[in-house]
Amino acid sequence: MKTSITILPEHKIIENDNNYMTLTIILILIISFIASLVRSTLGFGESLIAVPLFLFFLPVETAVPLSVMLSIVIALVIVIQDHSKILFKSAKWLIIYAILGIPIGLFLLTYVDAKLVKIGLGSLIIIYSLFSLMDRLTITIRKDDKWWLFICGFLSGILGGAYGLNGPPLAAYGNFRKWTAKQFRATLQAYFLPVSFLGFIGYYLKGLVTVEVNEYFLISLITAIPAIFIGRFLNHKLNNRSFFKYVYWGLIVIGIALIIISLK
């Protein structure tokens, strides 16, 4: 039985490579815009959009550092934009307590069945969000409370260390404190900026911040920067009460996505 090998002409190979690169750039631009718009409008949630979509056409060692670098820029721009809205005391204690929770998150990531944890976590987020939307959870904190700061910050560290999901506990604390939409958006960025930067340092030391990652990052800024400003406009237009309804609907989507991903 004879077999034949087809060798593509050199110009065809170059053309295919160029088409792939063009498609990659277009997808990065689209995903970066959507993820940055969500993050800038609600204050969190871009990583669950960006990372899974990047993974369709980028290796994990490229997708994750790219997402973290994008997160740093979003947080930095928002902190500069709305620094007067940041509740620095709240952000400081949330960061400190989150650092304590990160090792536990890493332990869960390493030693516990990820599938079961993601299903349980997704279910918990959905149930909590539904109860909040139905006004069944009426916890109100008039001023910063160390115990609630510890609980929410510590849980955000655990979830962030394990699955990069710092947002849900932070959303809960913002709702308990009755932060305005502007305060919520700005304060969370004061939290995410140092946390994301620490993650970036870790990836850099591991040699994951490559020339390719930097090139894709610079490309992503073309659509990410305008999306940040559009998100700010949308955030400032939202009524403070209705804002948290959008936040909890966003959390429900995250919970559903976690369950779906874990079942694959």
C-alpha cells in the first residue's frame, strides 16, 4: 500500500501562519474588550471571562499571565480615575486578611478534588446570590467591622489562591456595608491592584512573562483601555440599589460557569 505525503509550498505555510496570527489578534482584541468592560462596570469578574476564552486558542502558560497583566492595568487606571472614591481602610484590611487565606487556597488547589470543590463553590455562590436578590439576606454593617473584614477577606484569599475567584466575598462585604456603585468599583481595584501585582511577580519569576505574552498584552490594550472608560460611564449611571442586583446576577453567571466547567 502506497502512501503519499503532500508538502505545502512555502508561501502557503506562511499564508496559513499569517491567517492564524490575524485571527489570534482579533480574538484577543474582542475578549479583552468584553472582559475589561465587565470589570470596569461591576468591579470584578473579568478573569472568569478572559481566561477560559483565551484558553481556546492560547496555552495556559500564556493565557493566565496575560489575564493577570490585563487585570493590573484595569485596576491601575480605575484607581487613578476614582482614587477619591476608594475606602482605603477597608481595602487595606481585606488585602491583609486575604494574604492569610491564600496558602489554604493553594492547598485546596493542590490536594482537594477540584471538580467537587468547583461544583460546591458554584452552588454556594448561586444560592447566596439568589437569597440576596430576594432580599432574604439583610445584613447591614454601618462601619468597618474587623470580624466581617476578616471573614470576607480571608475567604477571598482562599478562593483567589485556589481558583482566582476573589470577587464573591468582596461583593458580599460591599453589600453589607452598603457601598455605593462608585465606592465598590474603586475600592475593589485598590484590593486587586497589589494582589494582581504579586501574582505577576510570581509568573515573572517562573519565566512565564515571555516576549509573546508581552506582545499579546500590548495588543490587548487597544480595546481594553476604551472599555475601562466605557465601564466607568456605565458604573456611574447605575442606581446604587440596582447596582448590586447586577453584581449578584453576575455572580450567578460565575457560579453556573464554574459548575459547567467542572462537569466537562
